[in-house]
Amino acid sequence: MKKLCLFIACSLLVLASCKKKADEIDTSTASVNVALLTTKAWIISGNDANPATNPKGGTINYAPISACYTDDTYTFNTDGTMLVDNGTVHCNGAEAATSTYNYSVDKVNNTITVDGNTFRLAEISAIQFKYYSVVSTPAGNQFTVYIFQHN
């Protein structure tokens, strides 16, 4: 639960600070292939194997990764549930071994919603799964990019 909370909290913090300007964001690189999302487990990664799929029209910021999240796995099931296995390195002693959350993918709008929080999809490929949040600021769009790769 703690891991998902960080996952969502970082995204919500960015999203809550300003309103979005969707008309200024190029999402033409988004590739939504839900079948690839559900084939096997994913782990958080700091290595972007395909920067070409990043959103255009703003500043890219990769989401920071705490050491306690590096051994966690995220499994997206075909029934719309996501299983998080919190691994052996825990952020706190009260953390559950696993947690389950609901998710959905909107292919039309290239978004993924996890536990009620919606993000824009940049890529779902055999190599990596990438989504992002966007905040419009006076200086331009700020994108926080989250990357997952196969375990």
C-alpha cells in the first residue's frame, strides 16, 4: 500500500498544483497495446529505453525512485486489477507483502487510471511501459514521467 501511495502521491502532487492545457501537448507518440501490459510483471525503472515516446512541448522530469521500490513488481491482470508485490526491501515495517488495486486503460484518450488516478500513456511496448502527468506552468508544461520495464 505504501508503494502505491508514493506512486499516486507523487503524481497527485504534480497534478494538483496547476491546471492542464491539453491542447498544447503532443500525444502523437502514444502507443497503447493493452495486451503487452498484461503479459508479465513490471518493475520501476530509471532507465528510459525509448526517449522518443516522451511527451513533446515541455520539460521532461523522470519520477524519482526510492531504493525500497526497486524490488517491487507490478502485475496488470486482464480482469482490471493490478497486483503489487512489495518485494523484500520495505519502506516501513508495517507494509503488506502484496496489495491489489483496480486499473483501466482508455485507448481513445491514451490514459491509464490506477486506483482512481488518471495518467497519460506514452508507451506500452515489449520493452517498457511509460506514463506521465502534466502540469502547465507560466514557464511551460512540466511532465513527470514514470517508467516500468519487465522483471
